[in-house]
Amino acid sequence: MASLIRAEIARLLISEVSDPRLRHLVITEVELTKDLRLARVYYELGEGSDTKEVNRGLHSASAFFRRKLGTNLDLKYVPELVFETDEHSHKLNHLLSVLDKVSRESHPVSPGAEHE
């Protein structure tokens, strides 16, 4: 169910939401409570996005998302949506970047070696 909600919100952002504050938003994950009453929707901000403005936009669009989820996914009960920035993804990307840098520094490629 969480993956269906994630995919539908992502689709709505692309095809039906016209709010410019939400243009560069990526939905990364949805977690549902066991009773399906609450969905935590995690997102990443695009380059140059203002967190406060994105949060205002998401708050403004929340009722729209719930209405569309109920209709498009034929849900008897639509969970409350709580939007949160995906800090895990940001931290993971930073960690991967650091590991890549360390790897390149400890194993430098000599000129012409990459073609061997």
C-alpha cells in the first residue's frame, strides 16, 4: 500500500499539481502506520528549493492529495499525510560521496591506466 501511495503522489506531482513550490520535489518513501491511519511521506528537495515554501506548498496540497488518493486508488479510508524531508537519503548521498572521494584518493588512476 505504501508503494502505491508513493507512486500516486509522485504521479500527481508531475501531472496534476501546478504549484511552482512543488516543481522539483521527489517523493522517496512512504511509511504507513499499522492501522493505516497515518502515512509519513518522505521527500527530497531539488536544487534551489526553499524548505519553508515547499512545506507551505505541501500543506496547501495535502487535501488535494488525499482526495485524489481516495479516488484513484479506490481507498475506503485515506490516511492522514505527514510530509517530512528525507534526511536519510541526504546523509546516504553525502556518505557515498565521501567514500568515493576516499577511494579515489587511496587508489589514484595513473594517466592512460583506465584504457588498459
